[in-house]
Amino acid sequence: MLLAGSTGAWAADAPGVAPTEIRIGGVFPFSGPASSLGLVGRGVLAYVQSVNDRGGINGRKINYIALDDAYSPPKAVEQVRRLVESDEVAFIFSQLGTPGNSAVSKYLASKGVPTVAIVSCYSKFTNVKDYPLTTTGLVSYETEGKIYAQYLSRTLPNGKFAILYQNDDLGKDYVAAFKAFLGADFDKRVVTAAYEVAEPTIESQVVNLKSSGAEALLVAGTPKFAAQAIRGAAEIGWRPTLIINFPSSSVAGTLKPAGLKNSIGVIVGTLNKDPNDPKWSDDAGVKAYREFFEKYLAGADITNTSYLTGYEQGMLLEQILRQCGNDLSRENVSRQAKSIKDFVLPTTLPGISINTSATSNMVWTQMQLQRWNGTNWDQFGEVLGAASE
């Protein structure tokens, strides 16, 4: 009787938690203009299934409820409300998209619901004071942007840079990073062009940026438009030093639609080993990922590394839940998400690890640059991060 009574009270105090399961919510653009990024959600779902097949965590299966917002902020609000109020999830994990996360942040804070490892690089979310229940699951746009500004300033010390950016929080953060890095030189050295996610093409923006005489182009957006920019630049004979942002770094989601030959020379910062690169064929972490993929994502395109991001998010979720033990209260979930020490995922590049704390809610703070050679990515330089900006 004592056990039954204490379990009932404890479960009532921990929304989404039952003796045999924990309900967790996620929102992804499974449809719409950023649907290729929705594959991250498919990767998370597949990894959760693998955890459940192993018996779950501490005797509980994970009931991961992933909904589609079509990359629409109003839809994101609708879906998150459903997860919290109808599905009564314990917390939100891996919600993808800067616009959607921005739209729901105040609501989740008002409900006391943690939002863990959001798949957004928007720098405002790294402010622990303003977002005490949030942890971020990607390198911040600010850190990534400053890494690119630093690289271009070293390799093209007198060059002019162009930035093609998505006209929302995602794209604007990269522009702000270049402004912060270049200071008074920004207006003299950088030309920008924006696009809306509803636009069918960005052909005119690419043509205008070429006419500026820029020697380098950063594309700060989502895969559909990064692919158009790469292909468009090639079609008009413009061969700048071309950098794409990490959210657009998938071979299948960006480089293949752009044309693999057109993509030769494209640079991006990354965290991960490429599971399709022969140089990692004997790597234990990559081998395990390929075996997982064959079992849980059979028939999917392994060259699309959005699945890999989802796999890594799943491993992170497993680690946080294991750290929580039997205290799956929202308070402890948030605490453990900010108490990860020297955690190394087997699919990340050497030298990259996860460290979070009460004052640093960023899961990832490091990247290495890599360049597409037509077949694979070639990493170059040292691992870069906030301290090397």
C-alpha cells in the first residue's frame, strides 16, 4: 500500500511519467519548405525505437510523440499546445526550427516545460537567464558565423564577402555574427541579400550578389535554398569561395540537388564523421551507425546526414534520461540536461565533446571545417569553437 501510494503521488508530480513509460514530445517540419530537415525527426524516432527494443531506460519505454509543423510558427504553437495539454508530455525534446521554437518559447516557459536540445542555432536561445528551461542542440549561429568570418578574413584578407540569408532569425544571426567579427569594416566588405521561405527561387539574389564583385559567398538558410544557390552560382559561372551553414550540410539534402560537381569546393563546419566516407569505414562508431541504419531506417538514404543528426540527438536523450535515474520531474530533466560532462558521441569528430552547465546550455560549441571534393568531405584545419573565435 505504501509503495502504491508513493508511486501514485510521485507520478502525479511528474507529468508524462508512468511506471512503464515516459511521454516526450517533438515537433519537426515533416512537410513544407524545410521538409528535408524533418528527417532529423525520423532519426530520433528510429533511435528511440532501438532504445525501446533494448528494454527502455530504467524499466520505462520512451513514448516519443513527434508532430509536423510544416515549418510554420502558428502550426508549431498548435502542435506544442497539443503535446503539453492533450498528450501531457514530460518535456519537449529536439523541436526543430528557429521560427517554431521562437513562437513557442514563452508558452513553454509559462507552463514550466523544459525544451531540451532544440534543433536551432539561434543565439538568443543560448542566453540562460532568458531561457532557463532550454538547452540547444546545435552550434549557435553566432559561433558558426564567427568561425566563417574568421576563416574568410584569414584566406581573403582584402576580399569582399556576400551573404545570402533567410529573412528570419536563422539567417539574420549569421549576418550579425559577421558584423560583430568585422566591426567597422562590415559595411565596406560585406554585401547581403535576403529571401523569404515562401519564395520559389533565389535566382535573382544570386545574380545580384555576383554583380557585387564578392569573392566569397555564405549561404545562411535551409537545404532547399542552399542547393539553389550552389546550382545557380555554377550556372552563371560564378565561382566564389562558397560556404553553406551546418543545417544545410547534408549531401543528399543539399549537394545532390545542387549537383555534386557544382558543389565541388563548397565549405561547411561540421561536428561529425561522414558515415559515407571510406576513411571512416573501420571506425567503430560509424560501423554501429550503419548497422543501426540498416535495421531501423532500411530503405532510407544514408547519405542524408539529417538522419545522423537525429541519431545523435537520440543518444543525447538516452544519456539525459539515464542521468535522471528515477527522478523524471521536469526540474531534474532540466538540471541533468545542463549537467553533461565530457560526453563523447562515437560519430563525432575527434576532439569534439559535450559539456553543459548551469551557465552554459549549449550542447555543441565546436566545429571543424570541411570541403567537398566531389565525392567526399575533406576536413582541414583545427577544431574551432567559442574560445577560438
